[in-house]
Amino acid sequence: MIGAMEFADRLVEASRAKDSIAVLGVDPQLGAERGSGIPNGYDLTRFCCEIVEACARSIVAIKPQFAFFEARGLDGMRSLSEVIRFARGLGLLTIADAKRGDIGSTSAAYAEATLGAGDFGCDAVTVNPYLGSDALAPFIAKVREGRGLFVLVKTSNPSSGEFQDLLAPDAPLWEAVAQRVRGWGDDYIGKSGLSSVGAVLGATYPVQARRARELMPQSVILVPGYGAQGASAQDAVASARADGTGIIVNASRSLMYAYLKEPGATPGEAAARAAEAMRLELNRALRAKS
């Protein structure tokens, strides 16, 4: 059950308790060169839960990518619910990587599905701001209940600049979104000094990340792109605040499929080592930055 404490405060509390800013992206691939994305002898739920449990001591949250579960139909959605419940039982925060964004009653339904008390409800969700403030209003209403948002601002994919870097009119569009995130978040700043209305900012754009911190000084920034997408730990912590807070860094494939690079290791054993190495590497980068 989610308590009344601000999401940002719970995140800071978890980060301090584990000395970690690492997040596990639960992305069970649909197919790959080496197979179906699920190891031999495993089903979807067992694989995901083994990885979550193995990484738990090194991470503050999981971020299940809903698409990989949705694509597997009813069995996939049952597994998603079980993985969320399992992670909560381990004391981990849960972030729905759903990138929802619509209007009216549809947006309200998305907010209830991802942040409510139902089978797929999480502590926070990623949202797409393209439709404007009314698309995010139902999600922001959930922030009052202790949930968190991560608004897509500057994403890690190579073609993100196709729209995000367009001038609007004198600065890139993503900067206008960042300024709006600050506006939405100013009413939800917790005791930690951080807002529960945060942003997604790819580690593959460290220069923009530093600018984003200027525009959103009190936002929690969720950083994808570290690991398999090629960003370094130094890139990943570029948007950290001066005290090292305000960011969490996600890795997905490099943790879930670490066993492919360790012959003889179980998925859990390899993931545990990879997650702890990630935690330590990010902490070294934070210390070097400060």
C-alpha cells in the first residue's frame, strides 16, 4: 500500500538507505539473436522475479516496461501484476514505464490503471506531455496521493531531436517542456526539497542534461540510456544536483541479460553482480562530479 509520504521523499529515503541511485528496468525482450528473451527452463514470471530479487540490494526501484508484458497477452499481464507485487514485497519502489498521454476520461483511466490500487498500479509512471496540460491533469491529481510522475523531456533515442530540438521559438522545444515540468512540480515539493513531478532525460545527452538541471532545479530526473545504449556513468550523472541527489539511473538489458556474458552463471547471479557494479560505478561518478 502506498503511504501519504511524497514520492520524491520516499525515493530519497530509499536512495540513502541503499547508497544507490540505480534502477532496474524490467524489459523481458520478445526475441533476440540467442532466443525468445526468456532463458531455457524459465517462464516469464520466474525470470523477471529472479532478476528483481537478485538486484534488490543494489537498486532503489524497478521500472517494468509495460509493452513487453502487454505484447504477451493475458499471460504477460498476469506476470506484470505478479512482478509489481513481488517487488513491493521486497520494499522496492515501482515505476510504470508506460509513457501514457491522452485526454479526458481516457487519460483519467490511464492514471487509474498505472497509479491506482489495481493490479498494475505503481508508485510512479512515465507520461507523454505532447497533448498538453489536460493530458497530464489526471496523473498530477494522483501526485496528491503520494504518487510520482516522470514527464518525457529529452529522451535517449538517436532521433529524439527530430521534434524535441525544434526551436519554439528561441529555444529547443524540450526546454519549453522542462520549464512546464517545473511549473507542474512546484506545488509538490517534499521535505527532501525535491518534487514528485519529475522528468525523463536520456544519459546519451549530457550537455542537455546539465541545462535541464538549470531549468528544473527541484525535479527528480529519471535517466535512461546507461549501459546497453552506450552512455557512461559520467554521462548518466550529468543532471545530478550539487549534493548528488535528484537523479535515478535505469539499466535494463545490461542487468537482465548479464548472464549471456557469464557462461555457467544463473540469470540471478549475473544480474546481482551487474547491478552492484552499476551501483558502485554510479557512486564513483557522483563523487568525481562533486
